[in-house]
Amino acid sequence: DHIHGKSSRNDNRKSNLRVVSQKINVINKSHKGYTYDVKTNKYHTRISFDNNRVFIGSYRTENEANEMYLKCCLLVGLDKISEDVRNRIKENNIVLTDKDFDNKYVKKIIKLLQ
């Protein structure tokens, strides 16, 4: 896996590579956490972790979908997400608020993590 994410995929020096499981490598190469559904005109958001794939809602805007995906990644744990996703969390100043814990999808993730 490339330590510095997408921007360094052509940099195959040992100093830019790390050993990760196939699962983490697939996650690192995966989608951005949401897809657009032309039928519903909404962004559907999902997260995968620990052999679980969890639907985390449909959102009207890409920004809403991205924010909820990143918040759920924070819940799952920084050690289970890619460098690119960690960077997106940092760039977007994503934090979990008390209101987030009322979300039924967040509650489902918390239950799966226990």
C-alpha cells in the first residue's frame, strides 16, 4: 500500500510503501463511500468494516453523503480506514457531534462494533 495515498501511486520506493492486508488494500482503492442514484436523485452511502457492509443513508447532496460517510469512518476507527479517508476527514474538519449519535445508522454501527 502507498503511504501517501493516491497522489503517490507511482512512487514505489520502499519509503513510500507499507505492508497491509488485502482487505485494507481493497478499502484503500475503493470508492468514496457513496454513489449517486439517478432514479431517486440521491446519494446512497455505505461503509464496510470487520466483514460488515452497512447502509448509512440516502442524502440529497454529495456534501451530506460525504460528511456522514466520514463521520461513520471516525466511528469505525482510524486504524481501519485508508490514508486517503483520514486525509478527507482532516481536510473537511469532520467531528462527531451529540446529534450524530441519534442517527439510526450510527447506532447500528456502534452496535456492530460492540
